[in-house]
Amino acid sequence: MDDLDYEMKTQLYNHYFTELEELLEAYHNEKTKISVGNRIGLSKDGSRLKSLVLGVRGSAFANKRKDKTLNPHLTKHTHTAIGHRIYELCYTIISMVYPAFEFNSIIINFNSTFTMHKDKKNLHDDSVIFSLGQHEGGGLELYNDNKELIDTKYIWKTPTKFAGKKIYHATEDFGFGDRWAVVAYQIKAPYHYDPYEKELISLN
């Protein structure tokens, strides 16, 4: 973030972060109950994680799509107007801060706390994370291989790259408000989705 010029930072804070937060407040909240069931083992309190997944979906899910009018390689929320705009904003923010970073999937966790883990199923070592919402705490905890805490990264409106596949990480406890954590990474499905062109690109 320190490398960005004043104009880019102004765009991020006065436009992109603001619009993204407003859309998430309306689309991904306690009432909409968007969640995933395959990561419950990572939940600190054992509850179902409130996670919105956007972009390319795993190949194992492609053949299970019941609605044949939707692209089987994109998540169902990517097909909605608001979901697509949320993905586009995340794509823009991350590309501004890390223009060379490659990713094809984004997960947005609402008021969810993750236990210590590594993202072993990701294709690449690095992920990018940032958080939104008015809350206290909620940083990114990093641990060594002895599972000892070595750092806590401040990620509120601060896109941060870290080696999620190689290093143990967890959610710092948070409170006093709502928190959305946006995480971008590359899954093993051989596709990239460009939200500007609305084009699914084969990586083979």
C-alpha cells in the first residue's frame, strides 16, 4: 500500500472500498445466511462458516451444477448482478495493489473466525487478504511450524500478501461490529475469470 501514489489511494479509500462495503452489507449479512459447509472444521466456534465464494469454482463441483443455464465453472453468486459487482471490485482493488498477483477465486468471510491452518489445496503459495467493516481486532495471525504465533498483520482496508499455502495462519479475535474478510487465491481449476470482459479463460 505504501508504494501506491496519492491518487490511487484516494480511489481505493473513497470509492472502491466504500462501494464494496456497502454491497457486502446488503448482500452478505446475518439475514442472507450465505455459508459453506465444507470448511466447518476450520471454524473456531464449530459453527457453519458464513462464506461467500466468487469467481472460478473447483472442478469437482462443475459436474454437480443442477441449473444448466449457469456456467458450470463459475460460482452461483458470480452470476448475480451484485455478486458479480462484488467480484469486480475485489478484482480491481487487488490488481491495483498487486498487479502481478494471479488468482481465480475469492472467498469473503462474514463474522467468521478461522483456527490455525494452511491452505494446502491452493495452487500457488501466496494469497491476498484484506478486511472491511467497523470492528476491533480481526487481524491475520501468522504462526511458525511449531505453531507459535510470530506476527499479527493489520489487514483492515490493507490488502496483504502472505504465503497461505506454506505458513500456518488464523483469525485474530475481533468484536464490536461486523467484519468481512476478503481472501483471493488460485485454485487448481484450469480457468481464470476476467470480470471486465466477462470472459472465462482456459489456462491449458
